[in-house]
Amino acid sequence: EDYSRAHVVSKKKLYIGALFPMSGGWPGGQACLPAAQMALDLVNKRTDILPDYELELIYYDSMCDPGEATKLLYDLLYTEPIKILLMPGCSSVSTLVAEAARMWNLIVLSYGSSSPALSNRQRFPTFFRTHPSATLHNPTRVQLFQKWKWTKIATIQQTTEVFTSTLDDLEQRVKEAGIEISVRQSFLTDPAVAVKNLKRQDARIIVGLFYETEARKVFCEVYKEKLYGKKYVWFLIGWYADNWFKIKDPSINCTVEQMTEAVEGHVTTEIVMLNPETVRGASNLTSQEFLAQLMSKLGGKNPEETGGFQEAPLAYDAVWALALALNKTVGPLKAKGRRLEDFNYNNKDITAEIYRALNTSSFEGVSGHVVFDAQGSRMAWTLIEQLQGGSYKKIGYFDMTKGNLSWYGNDRWIGSGPPADQTVVIQKFRYLSQKLFVSVSVFAGLGILMGIVCLTFNIYNSNVRYIQNSQPYLNNMTAVGCMMALAAVFPLGIDGLHVRNSQFPVVCQFRLWLLGLGFSLAYGSMFTKIWWVHTVFTKKDEKKDKRKHLEPWKLYATVGALLVIDILSLMIWQIVDPLHITVEKFTKEAPKGDVDQLIEPLLQHCSSEKMNTWLGVVYGYKGLLLLLGIFLAYETKSVSTEKINDHRAVGMAIYNVSVLCMITAPVTMILSSKQDASFAFASLAIIFSVYITLVVLFVPKMRRLITRGEWQSDQQETMKTGSSTNNNDEEKSRQLERENKELQKIIQEKEERVSELRNQLSERQALRSRKRPTSSNQNHSSPSLPAPQNDPKSLLPPPGYPLPASDNHSLPPTFSNSSTLYQPDGKINRNNCHPGRLQLLYK
């Protein structure tokens, strides 16, 4: 005992300058200072560690304020005794002290600094810390994001260096992990606007980086904006007091109950500051024994209300790390003829030895295994906790050095599980209504059947002169083209519901080729007819003789040319820019009920890279043909020809087809995003066009042949009808019949007039015969009168009187010929209706 007393007296003191924040934003010194003093007392009692030295702590309250710390640092440096090491607390003070310490060749060892900026060796060459860097939280956060399959997060931070640098590191790590930071908000003192922005931008997984006092402000705003519950998860720093949200704060206007509701379920990541295992380390104390001694040192204060209680093990191990490092330097310095007590602010050799010893430190402390990385930062485990029912529960650990996640599986969520990182978007394809497809397909099938009937009829009766005069081969092409156009309705209604994506381009090709070639055959054959009629019957008068000469091969060549143009254009299209599947996305729709989902409708289209260009070329070419067809049909509406006797019906079909096509093409492009309307409009336009064409071209022919029995040959047709076999002759026949009836009426009236005149004539002749005897007696009584002369003119009656009849009662020549002109007993026929005789009759 006497020896120990003598030995203690002979020990030399080494002074440590400390800046403990006893108050301010983070009053960590309230628990860390007693813990450091406990470690110093134990170190000074140990004879195997620095047996010739005694460590003494000279400390000030920095209030975690860099300005106050500057003044205190000046006092520490320029006030005796010389300090061999500086020990700041919070990050802001450590940044100031560590950057200036190299000017005095001082080592800086911090127990409570977490700023990632302090890991910069060029800026802070002599800095060490037992508190891990705040970036140590980030690998744990990334691990949790991946565990819960989140790929989109948001952040909100207080604008201080420690949190800014932490967030920069987090951004780099999540980017490497394929995770996106969709929203990044910051604030200085008032977080209201930042929280509102998070709400507006639909943030779900939110990482919060701020001090404890600002955390209460943030979650008061979180409660007001309803940014909590089963849809949201908050990640906070774990070194707040356990009851931080229950502490009354005059800067917020939320109750404890409201704060408790807002923070429920949030997750914290905290550096393991107390060894979870029962291991006796360098101090020969377990972590639980350390806590018991600390509680005794605090005098029974509530740990939750004592600042820095969680960091106390780090302060305790910081003193032990310093003691063990100084103990390592004794031997090397003695070999160089130096001692620790020889240290001054100009001695770089002793500083280098202390730096080397700290850099290689490795021991078990009450906070766990203590080791420093190349930047002087502590390597440690991370504790993961979740607030469940108002208290924190451990749910796992993460060892960054090994990348090992130890999971307890007791995490609890308000919903059925971890929420989605964003509103779940369910992609749902829009398919064509099957009822509509089936209905239209039935009409298309009936149209194809009708086309087959028309084609069969036309082929079977191709020897009939009336059919021959309608150019049956062109009509056959029209029927085939109509059937091909109707066949295009089926692939037009096939979508992803019926075929796989790999087969869909084939369906697109069928649509294009069937519709294109069907149009070319059907419309091209009708266009050829109307074009020939217009070309022939608009020639000059001197070429009239050539009108009756029709060369069928020219008609077929015209249709073939139109067909070849379409085939070549379609082939070039498919070779240069083939059709493929494109998916159109629509505005997201919210389903019924409280479901955190959105439905994104999708629609498949057949398209190509320059779809609009190709459609413009095709529509332009077809549109010109349609307009030209309308013009030709109008110009030839009054033309009559026996070579193409159905050109008026062709013109009517061209009118209908052109109008439907010109309306359908732009409308379907406008309605392309509405699959039912687009399909209905396009398919019904095709069906109506085909039905109208088939009915107008073939039904009149069927009706004529059925009603008149003109089935077999031109001879039978001539015997039964006795008239021309074309529409023009039939019309002329009806006109002549009407004229014949009118002439019969006129003849009957004239015959009645002739009969009346004959009666008058006979009466006058009778009267004249009675007067003749009286006249002769008078002549005998008057001989002096001259004898009558035989002058024919003297025998003529006065003007207006009929001629006197002869003895044989002969009629005047005019009336005597009436029997040859009028035939009252018989009907006049067409051969006697000569214009000259008709004029004589009226005279």
C-alpha cells in the first residue's frame, strides 16, 4: 500500500482538452461526461496501462455551438497546461476543432460526431471518432429498401452539413442499388412547406434527417397533412431519446396524442452503441455492468431524459481507446529517447506515434468491437428498431463489414404488410368487346356468303346476253374484292386477347393486305367501267363509229395496273418499315374502394415508325381515285350504252363507297384510342359499302332474269320479249306504247268528226235533189235567158259550203281518202305512226 501511494505520487499527468455539449441542440455531455470520467478513473487505477502517467480531463460546455467552441478552443490551447489531445462532442464543433488541430499537431478524438464530412483525411488529417459516421446508416437503409422491395424513396433534411453530406452519400448508394430518390426536400427551421411538397408529390417511403427538436416540428406537420398511416413509412435517426415525441415543445401546436399517432410505425437505424453480447472487454466490464455503474453515477436520473445517454458507451470507449493508444507509444518513444510528457504543440514525432497507435487500435469495448477505418471512423453494427404501440422494438441488426442482416421477423405494419413505395400501378390491356366482334363478324360472314351467291350467279349466267353486256368478268372481280374486304373485318377485330404478342404482327399484315387488295379489286373494277364509259362517250363526233368497239383486255389491264400499284406499295411499306406492335398508355384510373392502386389502361396498335407518312401516301392515292370516280359517275349519268349496261348502277355504288370511305378514314384515325368505336366504325363502313355494292350491281340482274325467265340464251330472251335486251330499248318501248295510246285517242276523236260531217253531207245532197225540179220549170218559162254553160267553176259552191254531190254520190277526194287513212275497225300500229301522216291527220 505504501508502495502504491509512492508510485501514484510519482505519476506524471497528461491533460485532455474536452468540449462537452451540456446544453444546446444536443446536450450529449449530460451522460457522456460522467461516462468519460468513469473510464478515466478506471484507467488511472490500472497499473498495466500507462503505469507512469495519469490522465486528467479539462472540459468546457460548447453548447454544440461552433462560435462558442472557437472561444473555448482558444482558451484550451493558450492556457496551461498543454493538452495532448482534444475531445469534442457534436459534429459542428468537431469540424471546427479537427480542421484547426493540425496547426498545433494535436490528435482529435470525438465520441459523438457523426457527420460524413469528417471522414475527409485531407481536410481532417488527425481526426478519429468512436461514433460511426452517419453514412453507416445508409448501407442499412439500402438493405431494408431491398428487403421490402422498394425502388422509389423520398428525403427531407435539415440544412446542416452533417445531414447534407449524409444525404449525398445515400443518393450515391441508392443509385448503385437501382433505387430512385423521386423527391428531395430540405428546410432550415420551418418544415411546413417541405412536408406539403412531400404530400403533393405522393411520397411514400421517406427518409428524415434532422435533429430531435426539428423532428417534433416535422411530425406535427406530418399529422396535419395526414402523411402517415398504412401507406407511409418514415426512416429516422435512432439516437433520439426514446420518448422524444412525448416531450412538450412550445414551438409546435400538436398534442402528445397527435404526435404519438403520427410517429407510429416509423423505423429507426441506430449505430449499435452498447454491445448486445455479454463480453468483458478492455475495461473488464460487460455492457450491463457499465450501464449499472453509469446509472449510479447519474444519481438515478431518467435515462430517457438525459442527453447523450445512448452515446455514453462511445465516450467511455473513446477514453479507453486513447489510453490504450498512449500506452502503445511509450515503448517506441522511449527507443527514440522521447517521452509523452515531452509533448508540445511543435513536436510532430510524438503526434505521429499517437496517430499510428490510434489507427491500429482494436479492442472490445462496452459499445462493441472498437476499430477505425482509413478515414478514422468507427466500424460498427447497426441496430434496426420500429416504433410499435408507442415504444421502440428491436427488429434486426446489420453488420456492414460482412453485409449480414440479422432479422427477428417481428416487424409490424398498420396494413397487411409493408406498404408500396408508390401507388401501385396495375397495367391492364383494353380489349375489343367480344359481343361487338361476334355481331360484326356475323354480318361480315353473311356478306361473304352473299358475295359467293352473286359470284356464282354471275358465272352461271355468263352466257346470257344481258349479263354479257355488263362485263361479267369485272363484276366477278368486284364480288371477289368485296369478299376480301369483308374477310379483313376478322383480323381487324383480333387483338391480344386472341393471339400472343409474337403473332400479332402477322394479324397486322392480314389486315393491311386483305383490305388493300380487296379495295383495289372491288373499287378498281367499278372505276374501270365508269372510266371507259366516260372516255368513249365524251369523244368528238367524228369518232362516233368507234364508240361501239370495246376491247375487254384494256379493262382488265386497267384493273391489273391498279392492283399492281397497290401490291408494290404494300410490299415497299412492309420491307422498308414493317408493321409491329405499339402500346398506347392512357391516364391512370383509380379503382373503387380504399385501395392504394391505380389502373393504367393499355391498348395495342398495329403501327410502324413512319405510320403517318405511309397512311398519307395511301390515303392520298385512294382519295384521288375516289374523287375521280365520283366525277366520272356524275359525268356519265345520262349516257346510254349497250356494251356496259350497268354503268349507272356502278356509278351509284361508287357514290356510296366514296362517301363512306372519305368519312371513315379520318374518323377512324381520330377514334384510334377507342377500340370499340374505331372497330365498329371501320367494320360497319366496310360492311355497308360491300352490301350496297353487291345489292346495286347484282340484285337488279337477278330480278330481271327471274321475272322474265331470261336464263339460257339470247335467242330465248328475244322470243319472249320481242324487244331490245337492254335497258335503253326497254325504256324506248314503254315510251312508244304511251305515244300509241295518245294517238288512238286522237284518231277516235277525228273519226267521230268525220262521221258527223258525212251525215251533214248526206242531208245537203238530199235537199239539193228536191230543189232541182223546180229550177228546170223556171228555165222553160224563160227562154230569153242564156243557156247555162258547162264551166266547172260555176258548179262550185260558195265559200264555206260543201261541194255538190254527183249523180253517183261521189265524195270529195279529201274525204274519199279518209278510209285509207283512218281504220276505225282496227288499231293503229307502230308502222303507221309516221310523222308525215300524223301532221296530215291534224290538218
